[in-house]
Amino acid sequence: MTSSERTETRRTRGVLGGRSQRVVQQVLVAAVAELAESGYRAFRMDAVSTAAGVNKTTIYRRWPAKSLLVGAAIEWMRRFVHDVPLPDTGSLEQDLLEAFRRRLSFEQQVEGQAWARLLAEKHDPEVGFVIGAAVEERSGAWYAMVTRAVARGELPTGTEPRLMLGMLGAVVDAWNASSSGRLKAELLEAAVRTVVAGARSGSLVPSSESRKSVSAPPRTALQAPATSPRRSSKRGSSVEKGK
């Protein structure tokens, strides 16, 4: 990225408060829709220009490179994350159930579809650079649910959040692809109960010695939250997809 592109990136972060707010929002909405349709590599500035009803020169004046426009679209989508954080109910199972329900709902929206296309290309260095900060931020929020559960004594010390959430996400995604309606809800609850129960046994603590020395008390599958849930709203890996 050139120095001029870095300057442009900084300038566009607060652009929605400027005089061109309406035009900027039209372009970002069109950019998200184009990402959902084409992904990053096949992303077409022409298609964004047409959909937004804005001349290409206007777009390039503000975002002189595709990566800058996509980066601005990602920042715009991240407002969903900032406005409504992941749940923190005081119960890991309740947190996971609500978080995965939101994630599944998010995947049906155009923003979720755009994020899924980006994640499918995340191993491309250019895509990885553009989405890296957003992925790291959201992954950290998901991992925090597990680390809070460890601190509360729901899980053994040393439980690996990435392994636990990756395993749970893989099961949820597989079942979600082949089920619908009420069955989906029942399978989600079963997946959460099963993976959390396994984690309580110490199976997701890397060191066998840690598993022997530390244990967590059992809890019921859908135990009522210990505290009132916070206001809630998640996109690769299942954590990365997450609303």
C-alpha cells in the first residue's frame, strides 16, 4: 500500500459524517452487495458504480484502489459488531446458543454473505491484509466467552477456545446445511450441550497433566443465566463468521 493509499484510508474512516454522506453510503451499500455477489478477486468497480448511481471517477477520487473501497465496506459492516456485542449472560451454554443463533441469522443477510465470500478467499495475501483486523477483533470476542467460562469455573483451566469453538462451529455448520426449522434449533442446542460437556471433562485442555489436576463443576445444559444478558446483535472458520 502506498503512502497516498494509507492517507486515503485514514481519511475515509470518518467519511460518513461529511457532506457527502448520502453518496458514500450508496457506494458502501453497493460495495457490500458486490462482495456478496462476486467476492474480492472478481469484485467490479463498474458494478458498484452502476448500483450506487455514482460516477466511477467519484468513487476512485475517494477510494483510489479496490482494496481501499473493500476496506471501507468492511469498516461499515463492523458497525453491527460495535453496536451490539456478543452475549455475556453468566452461562457459557446460554452465551454460545445466543451467539450461534445470531451468526446463523447474520449469514442470511447480504452483509453475512459478503463476509462469507471474503473468508473463502482469506488465504489470498491481499484479502488477508484487508480483513485481518476485523477477523482478529471478532475472533477475540468469541474466545472471550470461553475464557470467561474458565474464570467462572465452568471449564477447566487451560481449555483451548479456538479448538472448542472450531469444533462446535463445524458441527453446527454441517447440521445447519442439511436441516431446517425446529430441527435446526434442536440440533444447535444438542451441539452446544455435547461440546461443552466434553470441554468440562478436560478433553480440550492441551496438557494431559492439566486435565488431571483441574476440574470444573457440572452444570445443566440450559441453566438460567446468573446475570441479566446484555443487549445483543457475529463472518471462514466458524468463529470468524460470527455475528
